[in-house]
Amino acid sequence: MLQDIKDLQQEAVTKLVNVLSDTPKKEVTFKAPTGSGKTYMMADFMNRILAEDQNCLFIVSTLSKSNLAEQNFDKFKDYAEKGTFPYLKPFLIKSEGSEEERLYIPTTYNVYVLPRDLYKDKSKLKKEGTFLNFLRTMRGDLFENQHSKKIYLIKDECHIATSNLDDLKEKGFFDQVINFSATPKLSRKQNPDVEITNTEAQNVKLIKKIERGNESDSLEVALKKFEEVKAAYANDLEVYPCLIIQISNKEKAEEELKKEIYPALEKHNLKWVYITGEDKTCDTNDDGLRKLPVSKWKDYMKSKTSSIAVIIFKMVIAEGWDIPRACMLYQIRDSQSKQLDEQVMGRVRRNPRLLDFETLSEEAKKLACTAWIWGIIPPEESRAKHVHLVKNVQYTIREEIRVTPTKLKDINASKSFDVDKYIENLERKERSISPPSIFEMYKNLMRQNNDIQEMCYQYADSFDKWRIFTENLSEIKVSYDAAMGNYEKNMVADPPVSFPLESYYDESEQTLTLEDWVWCRENANDFSFDSEAEKKWAELLKDIRRDSIGEITQENKSKFLWGKNYPFNSEIKYEYYSNGIHCSYPDFIMKDKSGKIHIFEVKSVNKSSTKNIDDKEYKNKIRALEKCYQASSKKTDHIFYLPILDGSKWKIHKFENGDKETIDENQFKNSLRNL
């Protein structure tokens, strides 16, 4: 899996943990697109809280339909057993048993997965008071001092109402509530405190970008496109793709199926499955699948080599139908059609080759990161703006702006750190008289980054070796960090790259009109930036462009050679080490009049720019980038800058040929004018 994905997920969880501890709010909301690893991040979040305070527990309320509760429980259990999140002790609350048996919830776990519909009016769990008594017991209300736990309620898919749990929330049974959803309800005050945007998830290849079909396109148009994509999927991705067709939820459904859908699918000789809310009305033209119970169809359809090409859903596509091979969505349009929401579109936006994405060819990567959708797109999707290099001169721009990225060698390849030799030297030292307990050593190991953990299990083929490694973990980490941070030995330059032909960005309030840089939009000249600092730096570059920035001519007009480095599709990135390998996508790239490439990563120490980010962590990141850019300036022929906005003034760290100097705005402008 791409390191960028891990960084995005881990940073989001860090923000959520910080929000939870820093805010007096009783309810916080985490928003992330469908397919972005929400369950994984939920588990990471719970594990971090439990690692610091084992006197707490989580109630995870999740949907009853589509076996989503069982799915979440199975994932939590798997994460715990594999040691990914070892503090989780999950339990699935059920209502099975005879009428005479009273339900029982054990008190020895710390993560309780509750299917939403088990706790509703007239349900056995509520009528018997089992769940309520469990909460009272764990809070210490019934048996004083026996438990007295801090109880968190996590509402998975929080856009779905949970009125009975909300009643318990109002009565103070939960210390805090954490909402998780791709589409939180603003009407219920579920305003996101932490958010992973669609564009951020697209940038790291976690979800696919959307190519929209015309509203007037018939189903036949979509099927022809599917036939084209199907061949490319099979050849380049070794995956059989899937098209989802969404039909009306009421009386027009049968008419749509008989008159439009079934004849079209028969013409293309495609195998299909029709999914409804009831097993007895589900259907398929696959004779082998018909022999299986409907409950088994889902697993079959998820397989990347499944022969089912088309899945037909009624208007609402059930949560939990996660089929990464699905890459197209067609909504039958009629008077009852509603706009597609993120939950529905998310069904076709999962990356089918996420775990081994780096091994794919460039064409295959593009294919794996594209979804085709025909339907009524919701207004929030308009936030994603498409940009492309200026037409007719886009290839000239790419020839003029050639940027050399850098990356870090794999630690085993570089031989910067030989764990066997290092531990052999450590073993000559006298062992501690009172080493920490095995539980404490395991806890410390789980706090390390994935590289350290993987190194441990590659080295430790016996318990004795594991003990040696974990007893000396702090010294190993210091030496490993020093080896990875030795950029003189560990950093290498990659072949030159340039801006991608097209990209996307999320619209924001920080906008600027730009008509003569390398990017353009259809029928618009305003561009958004991620922060006030970015916008101010873009204004500065815009002001000095005629004096300092290289240019080319298009239709007798100047186009200046500078632009935002939009992460989506970008190969302009620099790897650095900071408790794990990370990638920096610098904000702006510029070529000056003398032909020199200048690279800018804009930061700010103003409070508003670091919302939900730990101040110490943010400053550590700046220091890590300084070290990376200083080394990269020596490995490449480029000049790197870290302009930091402090109040209204710029403090600019400049790196050239491995040297560093700190300059102000006027010194920066003069250095370019004197070239």
C-alpha cells in the first residue's frame, strides 16, 4: 500500500484524537469518503485511546442490514489478532437464544459492536433492560467501584438515525459520542470536526476520480463503455470489472427491468444479479449462482474474477456492499430519480489494486483510479474542480519544466542499518537486571512505526530474539532513525518529471484569479488554494512573474512557467524520514528566466492554519522538511524554499547546493531579479 495513504489515514486519526481530548464538546464528527478505510481508522482511533487509558470502552453502533455489524466485528477481531491494533478486545452483541433465556453481555471486553436494530422499541435487548443494565454496570452505577468505566459511543454511518441510543446519550450514559460517516447530517448538527475530503483521498489513490457521463446518455452508451473498460481491466489489472445499475425504488422498477435493462444486458451477453430488499425477490441469469442462497451471492460477486458483470440495485444501495472491482454506476432516470449521494457513488470508487498499486504500469494505475458515473450528481461534488495544462502548449510546458524528485532507498537495499549486526553488538552489553514485562515490551513495540515492527518480526524467528529486540527497542530506534535520516547515503534522485496533463483540487474560500500561469479551467480563471498562506504566496509569485519567471508564448500572449503542484496525478514529490517514510508534494514549482527550477513548500505558524494539528507535531514536520529539502538541493540542481508565514511577514528558508540561508521577502525578490 502507498505510504501516502498511511500518512493520510494516520494524520486524520491523530487529529481526531486531539479533537477528542482538546474539545469540551460531547459529540464530535469524523467525515471520510466511502472506500477511504473508515473501519481501519475507527479501529486505529480506539486502539490509541485504549493504549493510553484502559479504563474505558467503546460501543460501536452500526447498521444491522447487509451484515455490516458482523463485518466490522470481524475486522476489529482480525486487527487485534494480527497485532495491528492489539488493545482491541471486540465483542459482537447478539439477541440470539430462546424466549426463556435472558440475554447477557459479558464485561471483559472493551469494544462492543451493537447492530442498530437490536436496540429499538420492543426489541428483546431493550425490553429486558440487558443493554441498559450493562451500561450501568460498566459505569459503576450498580456495583460501586467495580468498573467505573469511561464509555464512548461510536455511531458508524451516523447519518442513519439511532433515536433510542440518542435517548441514552441525552441521559448521560456516554461520556462522548464520535460520529463516523461519508455523509454526516448537518441538520443533526453533525458538522465535521475532522475530514478527509474526496480530493485528498483521490490524491493518494485511495479512491477513484469520477468521469461523468452526459445526462442524456442511454444505458446502451454506458454498456458500450463498459465493454471497452472490461477488456482493459482484464488485461492491465487482472480484474473483471462490474457495472452497477440503480433503478427506481417503487412501482416503475419492474417496468424498467423488463423494457430497458434486461433486453440491453441480453444483447451484450452479460451476466447480472438483481438485488432487492428481500431475498425472495432477488434474481440472476447465472444458473450456478441460482443454486446458492442469496446470502452467499455477495461473497461471490466481490471476487475480482467473478463472472457477474452487472449488479442491479433498487434506489438505495445498501451500505456494506463493498466491491472494489465495481467501476461504473448508471442511474436510470425518470420522474422518481433522486440525486446520487456520496454513499451511492462510493460503491464504485474503491481502488481494486490498492495493496499492490506500486507494481502497476502507468496506464493500469490510471485505469484503477477512474470511475464512470451516469446520474444526478449532488451539489457537494461540484467542490472538485478539474484543471489541465494550457491547451496547445501543454507539451511545451512539460518540456520546459523538468523537475527531479528524490526518494529514500529501502533500508535493506542501502545497508545503512544492519539489524543483525547491531543486535549482535548490543548482546555484548550486560542485560538489564529488571527488564520490563513482556506486556510492556509488546506495548512499546506497537507504538513504533510499521518499519520498526516489520524489522522486529523479520529478525525474530524465536521468542528469545523477540525479547532481545524489544528490550533494546529504544536504542534500535535511535540508530534506525539515524540511518534512515542519513540522506547523504540514503537519498537518491529519480528521473526528471513534470506537471501532469490534468489534475483536480477542492474548491475553497481562498481564491485568486490567474490567467497566465500553466494551468487553466473551462470557462473560469479563478483558482482555489488550501490556506491563506498558499494564496498569499501565489499572489507574491504573480506579482514578480514579469521580472523573474520564465515564459512561453501562446497566441501572442505570455504564459509564465509557474504553477501549483496539485497532488492528484503528480509525480513531483520528495521522500523524507520522520518516524517513517513520508512524501512531500511541494506547493509551487517555478522556472526562472535563467532556466533554474525553484520549488516552494508554503507553511504558516498562524493559529488558523493549523486547525486540529498538534503544534509540536507541526513544527517537527517543518524541521523534517528543512532537512529533506536541504539534502534534495544537493542531490538535484534545484533551489528549494520553505516560506513560513508568521503574522503578515514571511520568514523564508532557502536551500541551494546543500546550503541553507534564511531570508525575507525583499531578499527573495532581489535574488530572482539579479539572476
